[in-house]
Amino acid sequence: METGVTVEKAIEIACQSPLSKLTEIKLLDEAIDRILATDLISKVNDPRFDNSSMDGWAVNSEDCLTMNTKLKIKGVSKAGQLEKISIERGEACKIMTGAPIPNGANAIVMVEDTNINDNVVSINGPARVDYIRKKGENIKKGQVTMFSGTLINSSAISLAATMGHDRLEVISKPKIAIISNGDELIQPGLSLSDGQIYESNSFGISALIKKMGGEPIRFNAVQDSLEGLRNALNSAVLTCDAVITSGGVSMGDWDLVRKIMEDEGDIKFWRVLMRPGGPPLFGKWKNKPLFALPGNPVSSHVVFTMLVAPWMSQSLGMHPEYGPKLADRVSVILQQPLKGAPNKLCLRRIRITNQNGKLIAKTHTHQGSGNIHSMLVHNAISLLPPDTDAIEGDQIEALWFR
Ligand code: AMP
Ligand code: MG
């Protein structure tokens, strides 16, 4: 077991015990918000054939070098038409958006720039070659346009259909158990007695797991008892691929997650050099990966963001750019001093706003790790290096929540 590791080292150690990447097939209508499990190749060219981007007239541009040219009308080309039309010099073919370009035509005149008189069309505007959408100019047949690990959004679904795919291979959602522990925790909606508080972490962690492409399985909070914890952990590993616990992992007399993992589990690391969120532990319970997150609500969110999300991403081969992400790394200019932490990466809650094209940041509320309201009021966390205080005007790195 390693203690007091950096965030990078913690992720590296956790990734030695990855989630297994399993896949399943989903019809396009069921694929939204899933993660693509393979690179996707186009079965067709897009466009499939040269076609018009305008309603107008297909012409030979050489015929339209002067204004008011008169061309003989030769047929109509509409989208979906099978018959192929040809024009000769001095002729024009009426054409609709998306319709194939007739043989002999190399430009389009917009319908607004023309007049019809009997069997003759007068051309009063430019004949433009760039109103022709060329075969394969968007996507070539056989081209990879979507990478394995991409989060499937509505555009990805349209693109997959454009390329001829009616179903997609996606990553199966790993089932992740969430077990909160603490005698004080009561399910929201019930009434509280003295000394009790509402249990909130399992709900927040559940939402984070969903955002990262997993399926959360929330267990009822367990009391501070070794037997209760043991039972919950044993039943979690029977049905789930990994376990996240909340609370009971630091130095208190009742921090029993740490104790049971020491005595009966297999700890890979304990304590990470960050603030807030110092006490987390990673290990295995009955050979399934287990993250023990601190109970303080801000800490549990921050540790999920810093450790659990990257572990899920790397385990499941999510694309660094197009995969699911909780936050984007940005540089911001501080509008106030920000105190760092001795020997630890300091993750202060900050609010980023865009002022005249510059990202500026400041803090608004009390920063205590018990204050979950601070996570809503702010929209980012600082990445202040260990032993670094920042002053007003300093440029620092931050994670901007999506
Ligand atoms: P612990 O890590 O168990 O020492 O808990 C640290 C702090 O977080 C205490 O104030 C707990 O009451 C609080 N806490 C622990 N678990 C939860 C939870 N699931 N929801 C809300 N607060 C919690
Ligand atoms: Mg506790």
C-alpha cells in the first residue's frame, strides 16, 4: 500500500485495477448518451453524387459569361429522380436542391436570378460552380469519422445514419455500487431526529457515475458498524463491477471503511496530496475495485472528479477529446488572491466568467468542504500547485465544470 500519493500517481495505481470494457449493440434510437465502442467507418460517400445546393438552373458556365443570356430549357432534375439528364451547350436544366447535376452542366444559377419565357430561361445572375456539392466532399466512403470512446450525441446519431449504420456497438455501462456510511445519515424526505442529517453524497455520486457512462446502484446508507459494512460490501460485489463508498475513511474513531479495508480488504493507496479530498482510499474488496471517498460532500464530488472519472475514462477507453467529461482544463485570471496548501494540490471553488473574451475567476462563498452549496455557486475548481499562493492578476489553471 502507498500513502500520501499525488493525484497522477493515484490515477496510475487505480488504473492497474481497471473496469472491464464490455460492449453491446444498440439501435440508433437507443444509442443517445452511450459511448461508441469502435471506430466508425462510412459505408458511402457524402454527398453520394454531385448535386445542387440551390433551387435553380443547371448550366454550362461558359454559356453564362454575359448578363441576360438566354438558354433553351431542357427538362428537370429533382432529388430522388432515377433518370439521368444531359444538356448541350446553349441549354439549361431546371434543378432542385439535392438533385443530381445533369451531364454537361458545371454550374448553378439561383432561381431568383432567372426569368422564364416559353421554352427559354433568361439568366440574370452569376452561374456558380460552388453551388455544386461534390461527391465525397464531406466524407469519403471507408473514412473513419467517429472514434472509439466518443460520447454519442444527437449529431453523432445523425452522422451514423448518414453513413448507413442502423445500429452501433457501444460500451456496456459498468454497474457501480454506492454505499454511504454514518450513523447520522437519514434518507431525504424522512423526518430528522436530533443529531441526524440528510444523506446527500450517494445522490450526487450517482449523478456523476451516470455522466461518466456508468450505471449507479445506490445501496441504503449503512450504520457505523463493521458487520453492516461487511454485509453491504459483500452484497455489492456480487452484483456490481466496482464499489464507491462515502464517509468513514479518515482518522476518526468511527472511520470503519478504512479499518475494514485494512483488516479484510486489499488497499492499494490511502491519502492523496490534494485539498479538499485528502483521505480517499483505493483498493479491492473480493477482487473488485473499490474507491472510498471522504464523507464531506464537497470532498466526495472533488475526489470523484479528480480520481474516479479519469479511472473510468481510462478503463473504458474513452476518447480524451470526444468522450464524456466532467470538466475542461482552462487558464483563468484571478480577480482576488487565492491561498494554496502546503505540500498539496489546492482545489478551491472558483466562479469563472467571460469578461471581454478573458476568463476571469473569483470565489463567492465559504470554502469549507462540508458546504455543498459552494459547488453550485461556483462552476470550477482551481489547480493551484502545492505550496503556491496566488495573487490578484495571476493566471492559474482550473477545471471548468461542464
Ligand atoms: P466522515 O468522512 O464519515 O468522517 O464524514 C465527514 C463529514 O461528512 C461528516 O460531517 C459527515 O456527517 C458528513 N457525511 C458523511 N457521509 C455523508 C453523506 N453520505 N451525505 C452527507 N454528508 C455526509
Ligand atoms: Mg462518518
